[in-house]
Amino acid sequence: MKIIDFHTHVYPPKIAAKAVGSVGDFYNIKMYGKGTAENLIALGKKGGVTNYVILPVAVAPQNVVSINDFAISECQKHPEFYPFGTMHAEFENKIEELERIKKLGALGIKTHPDTQRFDIDDERMFEVYDFLQQNGMPIIMHCGDYRYKYSHPKRLKKV
């Protein structure tokens, strides 16, 4: 039997502690774990988790490619990982990057409009939504943080 943790994040070891701290600061919560793939697997085993969906987020558009590359490479190293990619509204070559990560095995993408600072219904993202729909790829999107307008659920209607 597989037990899949569908919402996980891993970071390069050099920045993992800082990234985990930043997530905790953003949500004003105490975080646990070290943010590395090895730590994720170790913690998951304690709870019987067998597989993990890796959901990267690029806070800045210039980091989309490197973050996608890192996430996919971690999934290639760890067969228990399922790769997703990320996209940002300000990224220039959205379709080219989506085609590239799909060929590399990405199953879908993750966006976090509040940390990426773009509205869910930003017109620049509609080509992304169309591509995903045409290619049968899901999007996981952070939605409904009461502190921000970017991810308000009413924005989904236009999408």
C-alpha cells in the first residue's frame, strides 16, 4: 500500500535551513524538519509515508528554471518522489519551460500567488493554464490566505 504525502517541499542543502525558516516566518508558525530530501524521507517513514509529491515554488521569475531543475533532479535521485515544477507570472518563456519540464517528467506545477505576488487571474498566467489543461497536467495553487488579495478564491471564477 502506498501512502502519499501530496504537499511537500525540498530545498538544496545549502539553503534548506534558511528556506524552512522563511516559510515559518511567512506563516508565523514554528516549522519542523530540515528541508532536505533525506530529512523528508526520514520524517515520512516515521508516519508510514511511502511517496512524496515535490511542489517547488519560484518566488522570483529568474529562479524558475533552476528551481525546476533542482526539483526534477531530486526526483530522479529518489524514486519515491513525484515531480512537479513551478511557474511565475513574470517568467518570459512560459510555454517553452512547461514543455521542457514535462519532457523531464514533471507531472504538473505549483504556484503560490501570495509569495510570488501575482493574482491567480493574472492574464499572464492564462497561457499556462491553457497549456496545463491541454496536456492533462494539474496545477496546485495556494489559495485563500486571508492576508492577501492575490489568492482570494473569487479569483478562481475568471480562471
